[in-house]
Amino acid sequence: MNPTCGQYDANALNRDCFCITLDREVLHGSLERETTGQDFATGFVDARQHLFSNTPVFLPRSAVEEMHEIVKAIEAASRLEGYRKAALFWAPEIAQKDHGPAGAFMGYDFHLDETGAKLIEINTNAGGAFLNAMLARAQKACCTELEQSFRQAQVDDFEVNVIDMFRREWVRQREGGSPRRIAIVDDRPAEQYLYPEFVLARQIFQKHGIEVLIADAADLRYANGRLTVDEAEIDLVYNRLVDFALEQPHHAALKKAYRDGAVVVTPNPHNHALLADKRNLTLLSKPAAMTAFGLPSELRSRLAGIPRTRMVTPENAEQLWEERNGLFFKPTSGHGSKAVYRGNKLTKSVWHEIARGGYVAQAFAPPGQRMINLDGALTSRKMDVRLYTYDGQLLLVAARLYQGQATNFRTPGGGFASVLIV
């Protein structure tokens, strides 16, 4: 669009710049090379027409640094004895024991506005990292300035860091060596929307000499101290289940193997309990609690980027109903934006269910905005930013564009979007 777009700031670029677009031919070529399978892009990616947005998102470097500092403060808090006791108080029994792993692919989701970054969600099985890394390689810049910015935004050593992450997870529990066989585990994995990234992950692991199976959790078997699938023994499970406490009957084999320490599981119930349980946001967003736990003042100040979050109880239900227009309600056991409600859209019937408990009320933090060119017409899309991390270290920055109450992959022009740092 404008050859001088590199001179603008990130907000102006998100509003006015449409000259950068996704090179889908390059993306398809990359996917085919990585998967060494014919028609992978056509069969899996094109069938998910809103998986990738053609439009990148621009972020100032200061915003990425601000988000990363919030992440590091949260993870520092999670190592404090007082915080751990409080977080594990409401966690299930299976989450109490720490087997060692820190949790692969932590996902920290943010909204950004003129006041700065606001953390809205923490996820232990954050999907999309492999797909977003591939997307970044395919993104095409429009001018010299932005090509330089693109290189800065792209995590060139993503693959090496991922392999190192899983080997470190192994060593945290096993103290030496390396896993021989990894299972990427989900319920009916081939039916999952993000199944293509399971295939990408398998290829990357196998390129580094690690055998990988993509397995349905219901097909796992545990006997004589060995977790197997189709008689192949599993050393490490890359866990993509949303049954965070492994409570479902068809997860019994994995649950028992995890309890016994017979297999390394990452992320695991302990990781989820310490970091991703939504009730923990009531602690992290409460300065008095963090002071009592002994978090240094510098780190406490960073946690101001977490919107105030409270448990919904019968005792405070009336007050929260009065304040609902400025709140967002989320189920404590939910995932994937299911059963979440913007307060100003609540009906009385839904509120009666929420008021019974099992929800947190989070101060509403408006999402960022990205203008896109959709079939020749300019239209706005909401935007959130995800930091993929491991043990506080940044692996990748990605964005999602969407329309509606929460992120989804059903929005024309939406989906995962590359991040260009300016």
C-alpha cells in the first residue's frame, strides 16, 4: 500500500497498512517440505480456511518486552512457597506431586490497548506454536524496513529451542539421557482442529532422531510399569488433553502411569494447577496476597498487567451482578473460550447458573484491533497476542484475529497471524 509504511508506529500500521500479506504458496511449499507428505497443505490446511489470516499484526518491541516481564513475574510467583500452597489448596489430588517438568509450551494470552498489556489467560497446553513458526517463515514483507522488522520478530532458532525444551523436560524428571519415543496425545487426535501441527511436530522430532507417535489417549495401555500404544513403549507424553486432571475414564492408563512416575508427562496436572487454573488469577491480581507471599515489589508492579479477578460466590453475586458491565465471566474448569460471557451481554437465566459458583469474574480488558482488507472492503478484527514460553523463556510470539466474544477460527479474514515487531 504505502512504501513508507515502515516509518509509522505499530498502532498506525495496524490501522492503515495492508501492503503485507501472507504468501500462501510459500506457506504451502514449507508445509509440504516439512511433512514430506503429498497434499498435506491442501488436505489439512486449506480445509481449515480460517486457520491463518493473510494479515500480519504489528507490535512495538516495548509491548513484547512488557508482556514477557509479566510472564517472568508470574513464574517467579509460582516458585514461592506461600503461592504454591494457596494454588494447590484448590487443586485436585493428582496435581499435588511435582515430578519435575516445568511444562512445555506455556501460553500467555494478552490484550493490548493504550494503557499497555493485559494478561487475560494462561494455558498449559497452548496449541498452534508449530503452525505459527511455519507461518512466520512464509510471511512476505513489503519494504526494506519491515523486512528487517520481520527478521527480528521471527524466532529463527524455534526448532532447536523446542527440541532442547523437551530434552530438558526429560532431564528434570529422569536426571539424564534423552527420550527415545514421544507420544503426542489427545482425544481422537486426527479429528482435532489443530491436528496439522501434530504432524509438523512429529516431523521435527523425527528429524532430530526422536521417534514420535500421534496417539489417542484411549489407546494407551499401562502394565508392569510401562506405558504403551500398539505395544510400543512411550518415554515421554506431549500432553494435548484438556482433561487437565486426567479424570476421564478413558484417560486412566495415562493417569496411573503419571502417578507412578513411569512416564514423563508435559504439560501435566501439576503445571496446570500452579499456573493455568483460572482461580490463581485471583491471587496474582491481588497485590496484598503477593506481598504476603514475599514477591519483591519490582515483580509485584509487573503483575498490575493482570486485570483484577475474583471468585464468584453466592456471597458476592449481587455485587458482581451490579458491576457486570465491566466484567468478563469464565468457568474455573473451562477451556477454549467455552461458556465464557461478557457481563454486559448476560441474561438473567445464565447469571443464575454463574452465581452458583464455579466461575471467576475478571475485569474486562478490551482486545486490540487490526484493520483488514476483506474482499476489497476494510473491516476491523479483534486481536489478541500469545507468548509461547518455556520456564519463563520466550519461544515465539503470535497473534490471533477474530470476531465475536472470544477467539475462534470461524472468522473470515481471521485466524493465526504473524507478528512483526517495529
